[in-house]
Amino acid sequence: MLSLENVTVTFNAGTPNEVRALRDLSLQVDKGEFVTVIGSNGAGKSTLFNVISGAVPPAAGRIVLDGDDITYMPEYRRSHAIGRVFQDPRLGTCPGLTIRENLSLAAIHGRSASFRRDVKKEQESWFIEQLEREHLGLERRLDADVALLSGGQRQAVTLVMATLTQPQLLLLDEHTAALDPNAAEQVINLTQQLASSQELSVVMITHSMQQACVLGDRVIMMDQGRIVFEIAGEERKNLQPADLIERFHSLDSGAELSDRQLLG
Ligand SMILES: Nc1ncnc2c1ncn2[C@@H]1O[C@H](COP(=O)(O)OP(=O)(O)O)[C@@H](O)[C@H]1O
Ligand SMILES: [Mg+2]
């Protein structure tokens, strides 16, 4: 479904501030697969998402999404195929607009006028159905300004909006890190529900070793722009946060995990 082949991203190339944020990185994600990504601060996790979504160009390598070479495709042309949710609940929705208005914007995103007319109603009922399942009470607040919602409610709306146009790939960048534990759990439940009902391919960056162990099919550890190990299959089944921390320390890379990662 998604394939990165030997992708390198360099910032400020040829200057004293040169940063090699991704180094010859290769990654394959299958259709319907759910991959979690962990790693120290500055490991290159968000840059990985930026290069997949087209916000940052690669200096070398190739990116293929569902058979199409998208390496140099502009960001706006691939955005309908890639849903993305960030850590900050304010980034995914537009304040001053209601849930319903935000929803309309998401529904027409990247679509033709005739498509817009045909599917809007259908999408609204699908959207409400998704929100109802998590019992967040949002389906009754469709005409409320999103600025009045809690962080968790806003992330839930963002998540459903990001999957509304049935993207092939969903990229989640620590999307529960700013939420309290209860809200985080609800947003995670919604994430799993959306991923499995739509057979989405999901890549989720998380600061939580616990989330990395419990969610998805495969864990990837990044360090200094590289994937330093992957855990899948049998080994993944009984994986504990302590195992991940031990594997990380045995790398002896000099990078440190934050307290939040060690305790969270
Ligand atoms: N736009 C940019 N310009 C210059 N350096 C950047 C830019 N984006 C990221 N970096 C650098 O690239 C490295 C990887 O950053 P990032 O991908 O944000 O790490 P992570 O998400 O794992 O914390 C860091 O050293 C960061 O400072
Ligand atoms: Mg990041």
C-alpha cells in the first residue's frame, strides 16, 4: 500500500545547520495494517509524516502509494488519499465554524462539484454514526462552534473528518498526547473503530510505550533518522513497555527517552 525506498531528507543542506532528518529510510505498510512508531525527540518521526504527505521533499529515494509514485507529487494532490491528525486539538478543525460546517469542508475536500452534491448527505449520516458509537454526545452538538468543545471531543471530530473521504492512509502524530487519560482512551477507541471498519492503513506516532505495545500489528523504533528496529509477529504479541525501553537502551545511540515516554 505504502512503500518508502531509501528515503533521505536533509534540512539546510550544505550549511553549518545541516540536519539529516531521515537517512536512507525504507518502510512498507500493507493495506489495513496498523503500525505504531516510537522514538526519542528529534528522531525524525514527524519528518517521516511530512515526506509521506508531501509537506517536505525528499533529497533522495522513492515513495509509492497504492501503486502510484508520489515522490514529487504536490501535497495538495495527495491530500485526499492521506488523512492526518496532529497532537494539537486546535489544528484539525476550524474555530468559529460549527461541527456541521467543519464536516462539510472535510467532505468536499479535493472533490469535484458533482461528487460534492451526491455524497454530502450520506457522509453526514456516516459521520454521526461514527460519533454516536463513542458516546461522546457530539452527534447532538452538530451546530455548536468547535471552539467550545473539549480537546478530546475536538480530536474525535478531527479524526472522523480525516477519514470521511476514505483515505488510503491515516497518519496520526501523537494525536492523544495533549489529552487527559480518559479522553485519550476514547480517542484511541475511535481510532481503532475507524481503522478496522474502513480497512485503513494507519501509521501512528506515539509517546506512549503502552499504546505502542497494545495497539496495531507492528512497532517501529526510530532513532537519528533511521528505523533501528521493528517488532512484529510472535515477538509483538506479549511485548511489554519495559522490553521496548530495554531494546532502546541496548542501541547505545546516545539519544534519551523522555520521562513522558518512560512513564506514560
Ligand atoms: N523544517 C525544518 N527545518 C530544519 N530542521 C528541521 C525541520 N523539521 C525538522 N527538523 C529537524 O529534523 C530532526 C527531526 O525532527 P522531527 O522529525 O520533528 O523529530 P520527531 O518528530 O521525531 O521529534 C530534528 O533535528 C529537527 O530539529
Ligand atoms: Mg514529532
